[in-house]
Amino acid sequence: MNSDGLPLLAVTIPLAGVAGLFVGSFLNVVVYRTPLGLSVAAPRSFCPTCQRQLRWWENVPVVSWALLRGRCRTCRQPISMRYPLVELATGGIFALVTWGWRGTIVSAAYCALAAGMVAVGLIEYGGQRAPLSVAAVAVGLGQAIILVGAGWQHHWRIVTGSLIGTVAALFIYGVLRSRDPACTDPRGHGRSALLLAGCWVGGLGLVPAAVGAGTWIVVFFLCTVGTWSATRQTSGAGAPGASPERTSHPVLSTPLVSAVAMAMVASLIAGG
Ligand SMILES: [Zn+2]
């Protein structure tokens, strides 16, 4: 990095961090509503206990939760600490991604992909299925920003790489899906995280993509073995609830999502 970039980064990194807090607040809504098939646009955020719609000042990321001391203003029921933590984590991720991409326009694309990954990961770790639309919106947004931003600056390696990565991931996603007759859920699966990773590693270039793929294989193998042995210990012989329909989702989805997240981190480090 040349020294000319430093003043710009001193502005863009904090800005990205603050934007990440607000996006994290939106991701809390996405994670809560999309697995239930509810709209993320309406109604406005409400207290899950007393159903009262929140005023704008009760919805400021982290600050509102701290001022209200983690309780609803009317019913006094505790508001999960998970909400401000997701906001802070998203803010931190946005700042790191922006730093990794030196504050260029492409940073915004990678922030969109990272936000999609946070949402898919939280939904799948929560034992629900992330709708395909969550990853699709993030990839669509990220790819559009790359096309316009990187194309404008003639960074064709990023443009073509991300397009190839997205198309390759779409192909793998389609193959996996067609080979999984047990998956009858039309809403999607943790597999949609692969679409985010395809666009992500493709834009970084060949070597980071290879590092990402290697990381994916290692983490997926370790997580699958870990999850499989944990499931075997807890379910035991003849235990109820051990039918293939019930176990196939958590056994496959969690390692897949974990491996994709680690592959994205590793490839970004390799590319930076
Ligand atoms: Zn309430």
C-alpha cells in the first residue's frame, strides 16, 4: 500500500464499520424473519414478547440496547445480547474487509458478500434453513458492485474472476441439489453459502482461490468427522429422532457453512 492510501483508509474504515453496525441490525431482522417466510421490509421491528413496534430511537444499533439495559421499554422482558453482538461483529467484519481491499469500491461488494455469509451462518447454526434468496440477494448485490466498480477502474481480473467463481458455484450448487433427493425443502439450504464463496474467491484471483478451496476441504472434513461423532454419541443405538431426515440437515449443513466461512477468511488473507 502506498502512503497516499492512508488518509482515505482513515475515513473509509470507520465509515464501513458504522455501516456494518446498521447492516448487522438489518441482518438480525433477516435471520429472524426469512426462515419463517416473513417479509424483511414490513412490519417495522417489534418486541418479540409484547409485539409493540419499536420507535426509531429504540432501534439504533448497539446504543439502544445499551441505553435500555437490554430490556424492552414496555414489557421489561430481556432483549437477547445476541442482537448487539451481531451488530458489533458485522461492523468489525466490514471494517476488516474494507481494510483488506484498501477501501476501494470492491470493498463494498465484499461487505455485501460477508453480510450474506453472516446471515446464512446464523440461520443454519440456529438449526433452521437459510432461504436461497438470502445468498442470492447478497451475491447479486456483490456481483453488481464488482461489475460497476472494478469495471469502471478496468480491474478486469476481478470482474472476470468473480463472474467465473459465481458461475462455477452455481453449477456446483445445482449438481449438489439435484443429487440430494432427500432435500424436499424448496427454500434452500446451507449449500447456498457456496454461491457467496464462489463470487468471493473468484474475485481474489487464482492463488487465493486455491487456498480457499484447500481450506474448505480441510475444515469440511474435520467438521464432518466432529459432527458425525458428536451425533453418534448423543443419538446412541435405537434412540428416537435419529431418522435420516432429521439428522441429514445439521450433520451436513454446519460443516459446510463453517468450511465456507473459513475458506472466505483464508482466501482474503492469502489475497491481501
Ligand atoms: Zn416488549
